[in-house]
Amino acid sequence: IGRSNDSLLYVITKVQANLIVSLPSLRISSTGEVISDSAQVFYPGTEFTISLRVSDQSPFNLSASATLRLTVVPHDLAFSQQGYSTSVSEASPLGSTVASLSLDPLSATPDVRYSLELSEPTLPPHLNPFSISGHGSSSAVVSLLSPGTGLNRELIDRYVLLVTAHRHNETVQATLKVEVADSNDNSPK
């Protein structure tokens, strides 16, 4: 792929990469900038070796070659939003999905792990009715674990959860507010 800038011609002569099956579509601008036309997301640690040649269009035909080595680094870990809200019926069965909290697509990597902490109300950890899954994916999934009596709106009508994404020494938190909806299980007689 080549582009010219008045008397200069830029050409990509070779592209190699580790950790990926198909190479991205690359082009070079008239100023020598290497651009990817691919929407492909590359995982941190992916390394590219790109060989380039630049030559002038003069009768002297001067040219030079260069090799670029690029390494993809992780994007800062971040949730798509800082706060989430949802509602769940007190009659929801065990294992019901309460919410899915997404990471920013650029920060999702296979080594992300999630944890969950009940912020409000203050309860012993074994009475926390929620669990979390989704390790290694771009979304943390909060589900009902419901130990003991499960959700009861008459006792607790709102929960505030802190969901933490961990990657190596980096962490980021998002808040999930869960309103418990009444299922009319205590209707008047």
C-alpha cells in the first residue's frame, strides 16, 4: 500500500503480529502516518512489526527503510458508567439476573475479575442475597443468591452494591442501586 506526498512515496512492505489470527488492514497517509482501517480490537501484549519504505520521486531515486515495532498496552480499566439502577421483584427465583454492568470496551481483557460488596443495608456477608459472575468477560453479572428467606420488600426495600473490577494492581468501582418491587404476597384479607 503506498501514498505519495509531492516527491515522497511511502510504502508498507510487510506486517507481522503475534496473538492474532488475521492481520489488520493498514494504510499509510501522505505524511507517513500508519493508519488501521480495521475495527478489530487488539488485546494488550499484541506486538506488531511493520516494515516501511520511503522514496523520493526524483531522478536520484533516494530511499530509506524503517521497521516499526508497536506493542498494544491496556486501556485504563473503566465501567461504561459509574452508577447503575434496577428493580427486582421480591418473588424472583434463585439465579435470576439482577443487572449486567459493562466495562468500557477498550478496557475489557480476559484477566479482569469482579467482586461484589453490599454497601447498604449493613448485613453480615452470609446474608447478602446477591452474587457476581462474568470473570474474564466485559460484563459483571449480578444475580440473586437468596440465602435463607430471600428478598422481602417489607423488611428491606433497597440495596446498594459496590461492584469492583480488578486487573492486576488496577481496580475500578461502580455502584448498583437495587429497588425491591413488591409482589403483593401480603394482600389484605
